[in-house]
Amino acid sequence: MFDGGELRLVLLKLIAETPRHGYDLIRVIEERTSGAYAPSPGVVYPTLTLLTDMDLITETASEGARKLFATTPKGIEHLEKQSEAIEALFKRLDAVSQEQERTDVVPVRRAMHNLRAVLQNRLTAGMEEEKLQAAVALIDEVAGKIERL
């Protein structure tokens, strides 16, 4: 979804809106894309460390074990300089959300996974040539029907 520099800008912008924990950043991005994309903790937390090292964010007091991050004055200045790039990145997130809302592909993926699993099980167990050809014909028939929808 993003290269490292782009993710840094997205996280910095979200932190500037309100101080946030790492997990909160992941959740906000996932919500913003209607569940289509959520950066992994393995990408977010090193990026937060880098932003801290760059003096763009700082850890602030928080309750519990989670680190709460806030934007520094240098971070605000960086955001202002990168405003056009940030606007484009958030438009990209919004476009992903709109696409996700238009086509909820979860049921399709589930059905495809189910078909694949059934075929693998049957092929592994061994199928007579006649049954194999019948399965191929069914798949071709369904593919044709879907194409004509």
C-alpha cells in the first residue's frame, strides 16, 4: 500500500490529529480503508521508532503499558512542507475504502477457497477420469455463467 516514506507521513498526520498508540494507528488506517488494509505491527512500530529518532514525534505520558505518541513542533513543520503529498496519500486511502464498499469480495474469496479445497481433496484422493472430466465441465460452465453476468 505504501512505501516507508509514505507510511511515515500517514502515521505522522494521524498522530498530529490526536496523540495515538501504535495499535490505534493500525485500527484507524484499517477503518479508513473499510477493512481492506491494515499495516502490520512489524511495519508500524519500527516506523514510530524512526519518527521518534527523527524528532517528528515524541512519547508522552499515558496510562498502561502502551506508548502514546504526539507530534513535535518539528513534526508539525514537516507536515506543513509535505501537505500535498499527505493529501494524495489520504485520497488513496479513501479510494481504497470506496472500492471496498463497492465490492465486498469476502464471500467470493470464501467460495473460491472452498472450491479449491474441494478440488485439492478430491484430486489427492484420486478421481476416475470420467469424474475428473465432469468436474472440469462444471467449472467451465460456472465460469461461463459468471462471465455473462
